[in-house]
Amino acid sequence: MSNEPQLYRIDTESRNATKVQEVNFNHLGLKERNDIQEWVAANPNMLGEDLLIVNKEFSGFDRTNERLDLLAVDPDRKLVIIEMKSDEGEQYAKTETSTLAS
């Protein structure tokens, strides 16, 4: 049995639950910047936290030329860096976020 979260669609009329098939964003023709990033910017609560998006495509760092996808603030006024990675490796995302945060 998998420990991965599963998503189900519930039909309220028939009371049936159907597992939603996992798909690849690239396979659907969806792009990180034009689609996924815009969804999160418009609905940051989809990340499961109460966030206020304060900037998109921020690149005003002094020690790097990197750019971050979204910059947000949480209820405790802490900055939150949001990096979109539709199909890239997790390690790359961690490395890029660490560079931006330092």
C-alpha cells in the first residue's frame, strides 16, 4: 500500500468515489510559468497555507542573478519563496531555493 496522498472525485448523486488518474503537466500542454505559476499566484491557499503573494518573477537579489517564481508573506510576516518545478528533479529545486534564500 502506498503512503502517497491519493485524490478522488466524489459523485454526490451516486455516492461513488473514483480515483483521479495522475497526469504529467507537460503531457497536457501546461507550462510552469504560464499556467501553474498563475494558478498559485491567484490561489495561494492551494499550497495549504495562508499566504499573500507580494511579487512574481522576483530577481532583485544582490549576490545572484537567479529569479524566484513567487514571493509571498505568511501570517507571521515571514517571507516565503515559492518555486515551481513541473517536471524537474527535487534536488534541483532544493538547490535553487537554497541559493535564493542565502
